[in-house]
Amino acid sequence: MSIPVVNLADFLSGDPQLKQKFVNDLGKAYEDVGFVAVKNHGIPDELIADLYKYVQQFFSMTLAEKKKYEVPGLAGQRGYTSFGKEHAKGSDAPDLKEFYQHGQEVQGNDPIKSEYPDNVSINEVAAFTPTMNNAYRAFEKSGKALLQAIAIYLGLDENYFDNHIYNGNSILRAIHYPPITSEPKSAIRAEQHEDINLITLLVGASADGLQILTKQNEWVGVTSLPEQIVVNVGDMLQRLTNNKLKSTTHRVVNPPRSMWHTSRFSIPFFLHPRSAMSLACLQSCMDATHPKVYEDATAGEYLDERLREIGLKK
């Protein structure tokens, strides 16, 4: 299935007609599918190449070396999380992955710094942490523009999300699905789930396997071209918009047996707001036909609840 494609350069062009068309196309895709492919996304190709190179170097280290960067008590929010620690909400089966998370480097004298643990530096791969920092900023910039378009679509001020995501709690996650060495219990590498955050920006995974659940209740593979990134709606944005924008269920399936010997790498950027942001349903998204579905909550409260549900937080 080819998901809808939008061109971020149109939104940033300064041409009012191109900008409005982008807003309309993005909003319709998020109401209908929940996923889009974005071209001219602003994240340089060479940065993406470096990111994958250093991520692969990190995951090729021995387990003992990687476990030095596993920080107890952080619910996986920084550093390394070893294989089989995370599961989807409502599933007891662990996902077949290990991952590494890099968070916000707070700018200015913002007191929110006290909410965030420090990032972990990888001694064995000197370029790893600086590259993660550069990628984090690039994703944040592209995500901000996409949220501005979403705000316009929702009838909000274009800059509605800007202050909420400034020094926000976003996470850049590098995931490694190791080779399959014996008959797996399931065909699923990462069980079906929805993302927690506002939007997720995913730069080309190293292998196929991502599937989304359609409105017809069918699983279809998601394909995007190498120069595109895939961006989907998360549960926070679905809550805020009272289900107007769709947080799509997705999963990662095992490759064909002939590809079992290969690893799969994936690097999503989970764009989160500051913890104090209210996720109370927008008035403009409620009416007699669409009554309020969700209880009021802040982004921080909702994140805590979800981290417990997926087994990362006790």
C-alpha cells in the first residue's frame, strides 16, 4: 500500500495556495489513514546515512558493552534497553528488539531541565552521541513545521504547538531487531500498537516489515521511497482532537525465512510536548455527533500511564 505523499517544501514555500493544499492533504490523510510519507522533509541525506552507520556500530558491540549504557530506574527513557524488555499495550509477549533512546538537550535556562535525565554518551563510538544530537534537532525542526500545518487544519493558530514542544520531551529511538536464529513463536517482531506521542517521524527503516491496520481491518505493508520519511499520528494528538485525527495501529512482522539471518534497524523520532501540556479535547473537535471521548489529562500524566502499560515503568 502506498500511503499518501505530501511535500513539506510546499508548506514552507511562501505560496499561500501551495501551503493550503499541503494543509488539506495532510489533514485528510491523518483523518483517513493516520500515516503520510513526507518528501523534502529537511533532514539531510548525509545525516541519515551517518545516523544509521553509527547506530549499527553501537548495536554490533557485545551485550556486556551495551549493558554498561542501560540505566536502571529510567524506564528506558535514556540509554540502552536490552532485548525483550518492552511489550505492546495489552500484550504479554515481549517485542523482539533492543533499543537506545536519546532525549532533549535543554536550550536556555529553562527550569524544565530538572524533569529530564541526562543523555548517555557512548565511549566506544565517538561520533554516535553528536550525530544523535544533530538528528534530534533536524527531526524537531521538521516536526514543528508539520504540527504548524496540523494546527491550521484544526482551525487553531498556526503556532499553537510551538511553545508546547519547545524543550519538549521528545525521544529519538534507535531500534535493532536482531537476526532470527530459531523458529519464532510468532510472526510478529513488534506487536500491534499505537504510538504514545503527538506525531512520530520515521526515517527509512533498513528493511521491510512495517504494516498498518486499515479501516477495513486488514494489515497492509507500508512502503515509502528512500528520500521520504513516514510520519504518523500518535495517541496524544488523537486524544487532543477527540479522534478526529487517527492514531493508526501498526506492527512490525518477521521477514521471509530467507532473510532471517539479517538485522532490521529503525530510527523513529517520537515528538512529545512538555509534560504540562493539556490533552483536553479541543472544543472545535466536539459537537453533538462527536461528544467528548477522553478524560482530561496532561501529556506527562498520560505518558506515565502508558509507560506502565508497556512494561517500561513499574
